[in-house]
Amino acid sequence: MTERFPDIEIYLMKAEAEAVLGWLKQTLGEVVVKNGDADTQHWQAADMDIYFTEQAEKNFASLWIKQNKTPWLTDLECARSAHATLQYEIRCSDSGWQESEGDDQSGQGWIKLIRGEEKSFIWK
């Protein structure tokens, strides 16, 4: 059985904040817009802090759900839901992050969801 990740993070290609917010509202229920700055928006839903950074990595936005009280156990489950609804290319880690791994994630595997398919790759 897959353990619940403590947080969720996915990357969405050329994502628009309003579309992502709409998908979250559809999936999680009420989502409150808190504060943010020019780069990152802060939303809250059911005691979860959610951060959306539009230009996190080249053409990709980052969606980070700090406390995972979502219906998804893993990043991949969240990515599948987002991809099915939003039709963006989505990327996520193929496994959970462990603090002992440090900041060097260069060997970490990733999964790309594009046009309804899932592909493993190394994101450099």
C-alpha cells in the first residue's frame, strides 16, 4: 500500500492560475485566496496551505500543497487528476522526497503526463 505523502508538489506547463484554482475548487471544495506576491499566490482549503508559483521552472508553474489532506496519496495521483481536467503537461516526482537526500535531486526520477500518457524521465 502506498503511504500518503506529507505534501504534494506538481509542475504544470504554461498553467494559468485561474484554471488551476478552478480545478482545486472543483476537487477540494472551498478554496480561499489569501495573500501572495508577484511570483507566488497563496490559497487555503480545509486547513491546507497551497502555493502556486507561475514561473517556477522555465515554462512550468509549481503547485505545492503544504499539508496533504487531499484525496490524493501521492504527487502522481494529484498530477493525474490535474492532467485529466486541465489538459496541461504535468510533471511530478516518481517518489517521495526524504530530508536525508538533501538538496541534490539530480538523480531523482520524474514522470511526465502529456496527451493522456505517462512517461518516466530525468528532468535536468
